[in-house]
Amino acid sequence: MKLSARLAVALAWTLVAAGVRPADAAETNFVTDFGFNGRHAYFYVAREKGYYKAEGFDVNFVRGQGSADAIKKVAAGIATFGFADAGSLVLARGNDGVPVKLVSIVYARPPQSIFAIKGSGVASPKDLEGKTVADTASSSVRLLFPAFAKAAGIDASKVKWVVAEGSALPSLLANGRADAICQFSVGEPLIAAATAPKEIVRIDYKNSGLDYYGNGLIASEETIAKNPEQVRAFVRATIRGMRDAFADPAEAAAIMAKYQKELSPAVIEGETRLVTELAEVKGKPLGQIDPKSIAGTVEVISANFTLKNPVPPAELFAPGFVE
């Protein structure tokens, strides 16, 4: 970026901090956790309705290749903001010292789930004993299963695991080659569509009593320190999009489907409704980070993964960006 361009961007954010909205919004890259899915609809709502532009952003959505990828892109400055899993952030900070923090939470409850065909004999956590469960090699659902098993009273040694590609999981379930498969709860509409007309049941980690975070908005420590008003503005605009999407998932689906035509509006709507289940916590502002849940996240990850260095909970997030 040339010096004149840098000065223009700096001036734009100075005006934003002073409450003056520039006529030409600054181009800002935002990277998703993985691809573009219905669970991301509220970001599109915030852009479509002008919430980002009103805060001085011209947002460009970047396709992520997993939370670890999103964290790296934000740390490298390829994206100013990102959407990533809190557990992956613990690993990135503990093993690689990546200077990125959560600035707002979206999945305020554990999103990991296990799906089975209704009537197959798997309807509760205990039913998983003696069954075959399929998942990808690096899935957090599989990797956090020991914590879930302990909380739910399952003998984890009695569960057989099969490794498969993510795209193959629904067919394995539909064809009976696996008794159950793993996915985030927000993926239920896609699994239901793939296994129809068979009905599915969902076993949620969040119902086991575990208290840890899923995905949230992230920013680099440099951005947080140098441009706190920019961070606050992006969080504010995103939460406006979340409120609108949660209030009218069908509208959110119609908006996102205009940009991602390969996605079914019905699936987008269904995923948006399921994000609402994870995001809304009674008595707490939407998006606000709870230090207790941050501590729970660090505890669960530290107990189930190898970390080169301990991660103090206070280093995982930056408070004060949710109004």
C-alpha cells in the first residue's frame, strides 16, 4: 500500500473514531472459519443492510479453510477480522504464540454434536457405547469427545471411531456404514437433507454441562491496540446483523442466497436458527464475552490437547468491545 493510501485509510478511521462516517468506506477483509455456509448469514445481513458501511467498512468476505487458517490470516494481516473457534485460538497461542484475541463471542455454547438416524438405537450419549462413530481426523468434535464422555458419563473406550472425509460423513450415516457422525449443531440442516427421508437425532455437547466457547470474532493484538474504535465498530455492525438475522431467519436466508447461489435458502434459514440457539444466553448481551466461559475453554483445551506453553485466560480475549 502506498504512503498516500495509508494516510487515507488512517484519516478514515480517525473520522470514524470521532463519529464522522466517511463517504467512501475503507476496504476491510473478513475471513470465515470455513467456506461460506448458512451459519454465516448474519455477516451478509450486516453488509446488505449497510451496517458495515455505516461504520466505515467496505467488507470483503474471504473464504477460510478452518479456524486455524483464519487465525493465521488475521495474525498475518491478510484479514483485519476473522471468525474462528476459541479452542483453536487456545492452541494457536499456546503452541505458536499467535498474537490474536477474541473480541466478541458468537457460539456462546459448545457447538459440537453427534448425529444418528432416528430409531437406530442411538438417542442418548450412553447409547454411543459399542457403536461406530465417523468423523474427520482433526475435527474438534472427535478431539473433545473425551471431555464430553467424562461429563456425560460415557465409557469412551467402548466407542469405535472411523476416520472419513467431511463430505462423506452424511452418506456413511444414511447408508448405515456408521452408527453416528460428528458435526457442529449448526450443520443439522445439511445432514437432514442428505439423509432424507430418514429422520435424524442430535446429541449436543452443550447439554452435558460442559462450559466452553465455540466461534467468535477475532482480531490481532496490533489492531486491538492501535485501532480500538475500529474493532468496536466492526463488532457493533456484526451484532446488528445478528439481531436482524435471528429475528427473521427467512430474510437472512434470502439475503445470503443472493450471494451464495449454491446454498439452499432452506438450509441457510435452518442454520441461522441453530446459530441463535448457540448465541443467545439469557441475561447476557449478545456477543459479550464471559471470563468464566473463557476460563472453561482454556481448561477443556488444556486437558485434552498438548500445549507448549500455558495460556492464561486473560490472554485469550480483549474485553470491552460489545456495547
